[in-house]
Amino acid sequence: MLRSVSGMRGFTIHATDGDMGSVDEFLFDDEQWTMRYLVANTGGWLTGRLVLVSPIAFRSVDWDRETFDVALTRQQEEEYSRYYGYPYYWDGLGLWGAGMYPRMAYLSAVNSTYGDGETATARPPTGDPHLRSAREVTGYAIQARDGDLGHVEDFIVDDEIWVLRYMVVDTRNWWPGKHVLVSPRWIESVSWTQSSVVVDLLRETIKEGPEYDPSTLLNRAYETRLYQGLQHGPYWEETAARDTPRGTGTLEDKTPGTGV
């Protein structure tokens, strides 16, 4: 299902031995447009420290209770990569290294043990220049091919594979009181230094498409109208084509900018 990123801030993070803290922020990579970490504010038990939790560690999300259940203890979270031997998402061909889904990467790590039963030790992480804060990118100017479109107000994420499907754009600069969705797949260029994004669309084309209501959950019917109006092939058809076994006569494809 598709979820608002801003709507998940403040969710409780529940470890196997108690509450770890609350969601403060999300970090995504600007090549795959995939959510790589949630930033947890640990509150009192770590004196307000911020720690990173990968979707690889997610066991489930209780949307009614607004809680992320993670396969970590509070103390072990600080060193979860080294302790559990979780794979790094860049080690492999899938969005999550060993596969297309975070849970697949987790199960692969659990099953990949040495003869003595110890999990493989992960390499020390290094800085990733492609990691971006969702809060930092909120407010970026969005430009169509023929002029200003608006600014980024929020993001919509797929809660199964944690790919950013859309940017929520407030069009108040030229179409007051409206919101539209723009997929990262339609981005022509990004200037991180100038905080601006150019999309390969015309303003009138976007205006003729369906308006987005931030108070409602997205569904496939709305997405279908959106893609039909913009005359772009939907990501779910391209994903299905990619997943079709070779030799069936269907060309494999990949969604530009996301790898899915």
C-alpha cells in the first residue's frame, strides 16, 4: 500500500525488549529513490540520541497503533549491522542487495551462517553521498518544462518494498489550493545545490490529470487515471514485465530511476 512519509513521523518503534523511541525522519537514496533508513529518536533510554533503523529490520508495521515492530533489541540496535550480519543494500542486484524486498534480505542474512553458527560480520559502513533526508528535500522547487509547478510537500512510499513512488507537489504558485503527484520516474534533472527538480512534463498536462487529496489513501484506480492522463506506462506493468521469466516472449524492463 502507498503511505505518506510525513504521516509516519512520530510512529513508535518497538524493539523485541521494549519501545526504542519514535520515528523522527526518513533517509532515502537519490539513485534508487528507495527509503534506506528511518531515524529513531531514542528518547530517555539513550539520552535523546538518534539512531538509524533499516527496513531490513522491520518485522511488521501496525498502522492502527502507529508502531514499527523491529527485529532488534534496544541495546543491540546501535550495532545491528555488526551484531546481526545484516547485508548492505548495495551488495547485490536487487533493491535490497539480496532481493527486491527488505524481508528477503533479512532472511538471507539469517540463513547465511558459518559452521560455528556465528553470523557473517558486516563491513564497517562508510558515508553515502546519495543519502538524502526527506525533510531536507521537502520544500524543493518543482519545475515543469514550461514553468514553475510548485514545491515538494511530502512523499508517498510503497510500504512493501519501501520505494518512493511519488512526490506530493503543492501547486500554490500557479494553481492555488491544489496538490498533484509527480513520480521520480518523470524527473529530468535535480540540482541538489539549488534545491530544485525539473520534471519532463507540461503544466497543462498535469492540470488535466487527477488532483491529489492528501487526506485520502491512494488506490490503484487513482494511479491508473494519473498515468493515463500523463500518457506514461505505469510502474506495476513494467515490474510485471521485468518479473516475467525469460523465454516467454515478453521483454524485461526496469523503471528508470528506481530499479523497479
